[in-house]
Amino acid sequence: MTRSTLVRGVAFVSLAALLLVIGAALRPLIAPTAPAVADPILSATEVGFAADMAAHHQQAMQMVQRLDPGADPGIVALARQIHDTQSVEIGMLLGWLRLADASPTNRDPMAWMAADAAAAHHHPAPAGAADPPLGPMPGMATMTELDALSAARGREAEVLFLQLMYRHHQGGVAMAQAADAILTGGPVKQAARDMMATQSQEAGLMGVLLAQRGGHPTP
């Protein structure tokens, strides 16, 4: 083998080795990689609670709008307070749903309680156990009751408004308590706790106002 042949052979081997190194370095840049899957912004419980509570609040707005404007100024002021507080909360809840690209309406109300409650507490339902009853959101008024509120005047309107809104607040507190028990942290859990405190205080005041008028909370 001549010297020139040996030099060419060494050069060829060196070039091949260099190409292998370069190829190995470039492979992570060229080879396709699966896109990272981002964590959901809201959990199923948070989405369900936000959608249901927004709908629940919206009926409270209807009750306020149907109250006789000539009712006792103290009750009118309470109704306005409820309207202002829950209007802000509706905007917050719907804003979270938009951020999560979730529907603002829940086609299966209260299903979030059954979907995540057992998993959150690590207590799966025993084999053969029936699912917990879901049904409509608690505390909601019927259309007949809302129509009666629209037609009522004076003391009758005051008592009916307090009865319907008291029951409505009790239902809202129950929903917030359920979300608080399932969620482990985050702004939705804190919002649920804030709603529990506010609506419990307002319900206490409504109970006093009802008693002053000889009325009683309705089931």
C-alpha cells in the first residue's frame, strides 16, 4: 500500500466518523416529537360547578327583577345587594369557563358531584352500589313560583320573595359546600368558600325578615 493510499483511507474513515457524530447531534432536531399535552385549565369538577353555579345565580337575578319595586325599602336594598354580588360572580364564573374553552351551560346538572367526589376522597363506591341521585340544582324555583312572585304586591310580595330567595340561597350554599369538599385548592375552591359565607349571612338576614312578617322558610 502506498503512502498516498494510506492517507486517503485514514481521511475517509475520519470523514465517516465525523458524519456519524454530526448525524447523531442533529437527530433530536430533525426527528418528529409528539407535542406536549398541557394540563387542563379547570378540572371536571371546576367546570361543572362553575356552569351550574352561574345558572343558579342567573335565576336569583330573575327573582330580584320580579320583586315588587314598591316593597319594603330594606328588602329592596337586600335584593339589590344580592343582584350586585351575584352579577360579579356570574362574570367571574363565565370568565373561567371561557378561559378553559368550556361550555357555559351544563347539559347534565350536578353530575360533577358524582363524577369526582369518590375519586377526590379515595373512597370508590362498592360493587353494586347505586349512583347518588343527581336531579336538578337545589333551591331552584319553579316557573309557577316565579310567575307568582311577578304578580305579588306589597307584604305578599315581600314574604314570597324572602321564601324563594332563602331556599335558593340554601341550595347555593349546598352546592358550594360540595365543591369545597371535593376540590383540594385553587381559585374555584376559594370562590366556593366565599359564596358559602356570603349566602349564609344573607340567608340568616332573610330568616329574620321572614319571622318579622309572620312567614316561614319553604321546603
